[in-house]
Amino acid sequence: METPPADQVLVARVKDGDNGAFGEIVTLYWDRIFARAFQLLKNREDAEEVTQDTFIRAQKGLENFRGDSAFSTWLYQIATNLAHNRYWYWWRRKRSASFSLDQNLTQDSDATLADVLPAEGEDPGEATLTQEFVDRVSSCMQQLNEKHREILVLRNVHNLSYEEIAEELRISVGTVKSRIARARESLREQMGSDFK
């Protein structure tokens, strides 16, 4: 008779009222969930919070876990969703933030943004068009389905290679390429003919 995987045994114990079993689940998966969150967010503090929130959500939702997928897949999906929510919340708040060109780039440097930006920039009309485009892309990205949004963020925001995306999402490189193509087509459709 085949022995069930450790996480299945632990889930069954939690459902039977063994509170200590959930601590074992946390120990078993903490590092992997943190690594997933950190890969998506690129920020240690945010990744730690998402990891904590993942286990809180999992504990609350464990009664509804039916085992249709592996427990690890279910846990990774919670972490991925929370990381995406956190990323988009941050992005929506930060995209309207303004920065002074005279502000020092770092505490240890006298260099400012004005020092590193090219002297010849966009004229006000070009800047307005650029901002309109950025705003439109942002709005349309939020309307994409989650898989398309995720893959465009990994490719265009985090600059991951096809191979890195394949490893991150546990899919083949061919699937990555076709999903990116479909995501870009969907984004173009959302943006409309003026922006194609």
C-alpha cells in the first residue's frame, strides 16, 4: 500500500483538529512560499508579509481544500494571488508619485535625477502623449485575465527571459512564448486602434 505524501497526512491531521500539524505545514513550505513571493515582488519585506498572509489564508481556507490539485499547488496559487494583489496595489499608488529632479539619487551620493537624465527631453506635448499611453497601458493591463497579466509583468516589468519565466511558472518555454503572444494580442485589443 502506497504511503500518502506528507502534506496530505498533515492536511488530514489539521482537518481532524490537530493544531500542531499546521505548524508542520508552515515549516515544510515556508522557504518555498517565501522564494515564490520574493521572485514576484523583488522585495524581502513584502515577500515576508505575503508569505505570512499565505499561511493565514491557507489555515482559514483549509476546510474548503478538496484535494483536486496538489496541496503545494493550492498553496502556491494563494501566494501568487496575494503577491499580484500587493504588486498592483503598490504600482497603482506609486505610478502617480512625483519625484524632484533635484533629489539625490542615494543618501551617499550628490548625484541627482537631473544629472543622469538626458538634457534633451520630450516637449510638453510629447510628455502628455507618453503619459496618456502609460495610463492607457496600465488600465488595459488590469483588464487582462490573470495569466496574461502575470506573464507580461514577468517579461516586461521584471525582464525575465523565456527560460526564467518557464521555470517560475512551471510551464514549457513554448507555452511561455505562445502565452506572451496571446497576452500581447489581448492587450492590443484592449487598447484599441489608436494605440496599435
